[in-house]
Amino acid sequence: LESRLPKVGTTIFTVMSALAAECKAVNLGQGFPDFDCDPRLIDSVVSAMRAGLNQYPPMAGAAPLREAIAAKIGRLYRAAYDPATEITVTAGATQAIFTAVLAIVRPGDEVIVLEPVYDSYIPNIELAGGHAVTVPMTPEFRVDWSAVRAAVTPRTRAIMVNSPHNPSGTILRDADMRALEAIAVESDLFVISDEVYEHMVFDGEPHCSASSYPGLAARSFVVSSFGKTFHVTGWKVAHCAAPAALTAEFRKVHQFNVFTVNTPVQHGLADYLQDPAPYLGLAGFYQRKRDLFRQGLAGTRFGLLPCEGTYFQVVDYSRVSALGEADFARWLTTEIGVAAIPVSAFSEHQVDRGLVRFCFAKKDETLKLALSRLARL
Ligand code: PMP
Ligand code: GLN
């Protein structure tokens, strides 16, 4: 069989988690919390199951959940999405992003992605028959919008962006969003805005959602994930907000991909969303963990890069080891007992700068154990 994805192996997240488990290392690699979600959320889901909400929901998602999502986006970003025609519940952000790509990308189309790039984007584009055009971020992991503009050709159909950004932890600010809006409008491009870390923006900065910018909202698929926001990455429930015409095409693909998403979980989430405190408190919750982790690392030989959002911290290990990133991440896991992700795993060209990513969505005791091991280096 000739592979549809010849350059692709098993994802780095799966590989590093398996290695961490095998070596009993502290797993700061793959991004997921090692603590449980709010028991009230579990109660809400169990109540939905006991109430008999166990058959297929509507194809686009359970109505109370779509209404709760639209209300939340409206309040936070002053954007009006009609839950009936503009919000779709998906099986994780991974499915939402792939579905958006399949809905808009035709064979031969170009799609601009910013490197480092989340690992699913380029395979998604290629499976749709498109070509990914990678624009490198600056060494500080900022976006050079003039480079993005220069990458636009008559074949460009869309730009994919991710803020807060995995793996670097940088955010797109208002000026970035305006630059993106100008390029997308003038060249008539679609935008896929991956905002799964929307509630993890630190130091009092706002999250600048594509849905807040009218020129962007009119052409964007805005994706977020309950897995990140409510500490339930294994539930795989997320959503996509897009104007009705785009959502109509999105749903055509969605219905033949997953058709629908877990019913009781959707009703449980709808109920839990009535209280904004859990998601409004998330930035403070993770900022405290970020600070604990950074303070611990400040006493080691690792160099800290800024972390403005997400639950990831990138470090420069050049004073610790001369190994390449992939080898260093393996060595750190097997010999030191702390798993990390090489930043080069997010790069098509495997650019190797001596950087690895740690996930700090962990219990304080887990972070302290990892820090005690890292401090030995
Ligand atoms: N986009 C980014 C940037 C992510 O980091 C992740 C997952 N960690 C996803 C998408 C996928 O989210 P989900 O687990 O909801 O599929
Ligand atoms: N997005 C998560 C990360 O960056 C992992 C999700 C996955 O394993 N696909 O670590």
C-alpha cells in the first residue's frame, strides 16, 4: 500500500508517553493533567445518563450545549453566533480542525501554517489534497506578518493559527489579530483559529479570539476544547464556531466523519457551563503552577523562555547537554526520569535549537518531584 502520509510515524506525544510509562519517568511530555476534573462535572454527566440521555444527540450537538457555548462566546468575545446554525460540537479539537480543513481545502490549494506547528495540521492539509506552506515564527516565537503576507499566492485558501501557542506558550495580541485580519480580508482567505488554550492566558492579558474581529469572524472556524478547559482531555469534546455558510459545509463533513458526539457528556457540559467560575478561574489556577515550575527551574541550568499562555513551558537546555532535541528528550526520560517533548517535533524541517517543552498541568507534588530531578543536572 502506498502511504497517504509517507512522512508520518506515530505522534511524538504517544511515543514519549509510552517511554515515560516504561521508564516510570515523571511525564511532563504529552499535554494532559495528572489530577481529576471537578466532581460536579462528573455528577452532571452521571445525572444526564441516569435521566436517559443515552441515544444519538442532534447531529450538530445537543441544543443546550450549543446554546451554552454561544452564550459564553457572546459574553467573552462580544460575538453573536447562532447556536442553531453556527456552533457545532465535535469529538475533540482534533476532529474540529480536520473537519474544517476537509470542508475548505481542495486538491492543489495552499494552506499557510506557522512553524512550530501543531502536529496534526500538515497531515490534515495533505489528506485533503492541499499543500502546507510553512512560515517560520521568529526565534522569539512571534509571527512575522510580512513573511505571512509574502507567502500568500493565488492558490492560498486558508491560514491556520493557534493562540495561545503550543508548544511555545506565546500569544497573539490585538496587533497580531489585526494584521491577520488585514491579510485574510485582502486575499479572501479562510482562517482556522485553534484557541484550545483560550482560558490559559496569564499576567492579566486578554485572550484575543478571532471571533472578536468582524473581518476574521466572517471567514474563520474558531475551535476550542473542553478537554483543556475542564481537565478532561480523555472525553474528547470540543466545538467549532463559524458563520452559517461555513458551518453548513463543516457539518456536511462532520456528519459523515463522526456524525455525533457522546450525548450524556454534552448534557453534563451544558449544565456545568452555567457557572462561569471554573473557566474564568483557569488562568489563575495555571498561572500559579507556571510560577511554581518557573521558580524551581530558575535554580537549575535550564534557560527559561517566556510563557504567556498554555500549560507548556519551553526551556533551553544548551548549558546541560549538547545532544540534539529528540535524543535529549529520550535521555532525559530514560536517565533522569522526566519526560519532555522536543520542540523540533513541531517543525517540518526538524530545526534543532536545543529546546524542549514541559507540561506543567500537574499536581504540585509532581512538579516538585520533576524539579528535584532536573536540579541535579
Ligand atoms: N490543538 C492544539 C494546539 C492542541 O494542543 C491540542 C491538544 N493538546 C489539540 C488541538 C487537540 O485537542 P483535542 O484533545 O480536543 O482533540
Ligand atoms: N496536544 C497535546 C500536546 O501537545 C497532546 C494531544 C495528543 O496526544 N494528540 O501534548
